[in-house]
Amino acid sequence: MLADPEVHAVYISTPHPLHAEWAIKTLNAGKHALVEKPFALNQWQTLAIMEAAKINKRLVMEAFMYRCHPQTARLVELIKEKVIGDVRFIRASFSFQTNFDATSRLFANDLAGGGIMDVGCYAASIARLVAGAAVGKRFADPIEVKGSAKLGPTGVDHWAAATLKFESGIIAELFTGIEANGDNALYIFGSQGNLKVPNAFVANRSNVDIGKIIISRTGEPWREEVIEAGCTSFAYEADAFATGVLAGEPPAPAQSIDDTLGNMQTLDRWRESAGLTYQQETPKSYPTTTISGSPLRTDPASPLTYGQIANLDRKVSRLIMGVDNQRTFPQVATMFDDYFAKGGNTFDTAYIYGGGSMERMLGEWIALRGIRDQVNVIVKGCHTPWAYPVALTVQLKESLERSKIGVADIYMMHRDNLDVPVGEFVDVLNEHVKAGRIKAFGGSNWSLSRVQAANDYAKSKGLQGFSVVSNNFSLARMVNPVWAGCVSASDPESRAWFEKTQTALLSWSSQARGFFLPGRAAPEKKEDEELVRCWYAPDNFDRLNRATELAAIKGVAPINIALAYVLRQSFPTFALVGPRTMEETRTSLPGLDVQLSPAEVKWLNDG
């Protein structure tokens, strides 16, 4: 079917865990996709589908049929018209009673059963719709989600509840279940009355559901609005999808893709709060293939380039993936699979990141994919207040035990300790090199005078010296340290040292925390306190203007110019990046292709 040129779109109605695989296959085949609720298993699968839709320029829409019924459109109008004043509280439920059957998709763990995913997604969706309409938006995402659930013998929820809090102050209460008879109604309480939608989800598959909204205003008799309908919600949904294919986006209040992502994030937080993780989301039972159902492999057309670092036999990708912001294994697998497929082969983590969870999950992913001989792992330890040779040894051994990688391809001391003679660090590092625990080593946030002293000591003793330094280096000058003890190498003296020694620089915050993203930084924009504190200065805004000017000439984004600046130095450089989505990874790649002359590099920095 996917190979048939006469097929323009596909409706994905498989059990929940197969939505992502077949949606991606559909989009990669050049077809539009209407995907049943819940859109995917979690937000990370959702992001993978979104990425496939963007790359293939095809529409993907979540099949919440109630969103396409005239009743829902009228509900949004009433909320925006403030018929009941300002919305204060929302109560939404969707549940049904069925008998327990461990083999049924509703109760099977491997089919992502339970009420939250099957019908709780409706309650979350409509609460977010109403909360958004109340503030004039298409939807709103909660700033707080607290959930609980009754988990059964298969580990899925039989009934569950959640409380959502929105930035506007609106609070929503959700109830769902597959072993509970709820009224499946929507209640909205406002400052001047309340609304009730008795049949909120108009889910009749065979007959037309006529809409009904009951309005009670303070001091007035209640009244009932009847909303006529000419077909079932599913027929309306098909028309809305077709309209979206032609227009590029589904018509409101049908669910947009950003709305879908927000709903999946809400469901993830609900499940997390309730203690519900599906077995297939854990390293032990995670699929051996990627989300698309294909084996993990590097795309031979990948634009990623590589460099060489002393004492390493394997080349290192110029973009290095930071392993410091991942909270769950699905996030790890999704982001790292994508990075590896794009040609990335080097990962940067540390003993202190996530209390050890980052090292552990990285190692679990490497073992799951069977690629230890294809990737480089940077291990960092010895951070203040443990910057001592003895602590270095203890932490290194623990890091290797957590990650099960056998050897640190690059080991970096996370901080320096000026009270320790530099030779003591060099001696203990060489002991670990000799023992096979480390290949190359260096320092992160070390002064270059200390690095030079370390290398002078190593040379005098016939020992291995520093192969790398990992300090901040970016087009934007670091005005104030991001964290205590941070060291920048962007000044002229540091650049001269790297040019002379040709030591590899692994730059963190290489893109200045997004300072060069369009619309992110401006003198009048003060919302991001860290961005303001660390990067806001007149000379940096001048560099932003020059990067924007050159980006227009070269047909790329300013952020790509900022990355190219780091990678086009006259000494070996590698950029540490910490993308939160696959789109962020993809949109960084054009910076690899940007060629800058030495004159352009100097102009970007100095003007």
C-alpha cells in the first residue's frame, strides 16, 4: 500500500505501540498520515514522527474525532465569548467498565494498555483545549501535573486521576478508567456560571450525535444549546484531515501537531506521577530496532565530519553529543539513535550528571545497540570538591562500572584543584592509561597555564600528556560563568596557545546557549535570566548582528554561522552540543558545511 502511487494518505489504527513505526514509514513513503489516539507511546516517539513529517513535508494529524465535531467548535466559541466569565476549573472524565483479561489490548502491558493511554488522552486533550480557549489560544499546556492510578497485575492502570494546573491559574481534574463507569461529561466552572457538555466526546461510530451544551449563568435560568450535526464525528474528522492536507495544517479545533506533542507530554507526566512505565520503555525490554522499525545504521549521506585526537585510534565526530539532559531511556534511545544515524560517534558525560543516571543510560543504550566498537565515550570526573587524585580513581572506576563500557576513550578532569601539584594528576592518569582504563585524557575548565605545566611535566617524565582541553569557546564571549569554576578560551591569548600547541579543544556551550537563534536574544528581551547573565553585552550583540548579516549572504541561519566559527579555527576544534529534539540536531548540521575564510572568522569576532 505504501508503494502505491494512487494512495495519498494512510489511517494508522494499529495498537498504540505500533503507531510511531507505521506513521514514520507512511511519511517516509511520501503519504500523509492520520494517526489514532494516543498518537504514540510517549513524547519521544511523537517527536520522531514530527521530524519525519517535517523532512518529508507531509501532514500528520492525531485522530481525536471529537475535536472535529461542531459541538467542540461551539464550546470553544462560548469559552472565548466568556459566557461564564473567566474559567476557573475544568472537570473531564472518559472511562468505561470492562472485565479484566490479561490478553486484551486494554490490559496488555506490551500493547500499552490501561485507561490513561486509551481514553484518558481524551480528558487531557479537552482540558488543554478549554484552558487554551480561555486565554485566547488554540491550546494550553499545564505547568504542573499530579497523577495517581490503580495499577493491576499486568502493570497497567485500571483507573486513574490527575490534577493539572495551568499558568493562567486554571485547574483541571481528569478521571479515566477501563474498569470504572464515569459519566464521560465535561464540566467547566467560571466566575459567572458554569457549562456542562453531557456527551463531550461524541464517540458514536454508527449514528449522528447531536451536540448539547448546558449553560448556567449566575442569577439566570439554565439553558440548553443544541448543536446540529450532519454526520458522525469520524466523518467530520476525515473532512478535517483532508482540509488539513490541502492547507498544510488541520483547521481548529482539530488537533495540530504542536497540540499533540503537548498532550503526549501531559500523558507522560501523568504516567510518571502515577508510577506507570511500560516494560518496552525500559532498557531490558526496549526494542532492538529504531522507532521506525529499522536497524540502527549511519546514513552514508550524513554531512557529519570527523577529526583526530591524539592517543585515540578512532576518529571523532566534530559534533559531540552531550549526555546531561536526558531523563528517561526512551529519550536517550530516540535522541542517540538519531545522532548516530546522522554520523555522530562521540558522547560526552560525567560522573555527577544525573547522579550517575546519564552514564548508566548511555551504557545501556550502547549495549542495546551493540556499537561499543563504533563510538567514543568521554568520561568526566574529579569535579570540585572531589578534585583529588584519589577521588579521580574512585570515580573513574565507578563510572566504568555504571556504564559497562570497559574503557574511557577520553577521560577529562571536570575541574582543577590548584592545591594539588599538577604532576600528581598526570601520574595517576598515566597509571589508568597503563591499566587500560583510559586512552586519552585532558581537563575541562582548566587554565591553559596549568595544562601547559601538566604537559611539561609529562614530557620530562616520558609520560602521556593532555590530548584535549574542554573549555568554553564560542563566537559570543562568556560575560559571566555559566557555572562556578567555568573557564572560557575565547580570548586572544587562549586562541594563540591552541594555535601554537594544536591541542584539540572540545568546546562546551559552543553555540552560546542559543544566543544566535533567530529572535532568542535582543537587548530588550530579558525573560531568560541565564542568557542575560552569561551572554548579554554590547560586543556580543555586535557579533550577533555580524553573524546574521553573513548568514543571509551564505543562505543559512545565524546559529549555523556561530557553529561554523567554532569549527573553522586554525586549531582542531570539536563542538559539544546538547539538543533537546531531533530538529535541534538536524538544524545544527548545516553549520558543518559553512566555509569561512580566515578573514571572515576574524571579522565575525572582531568586526
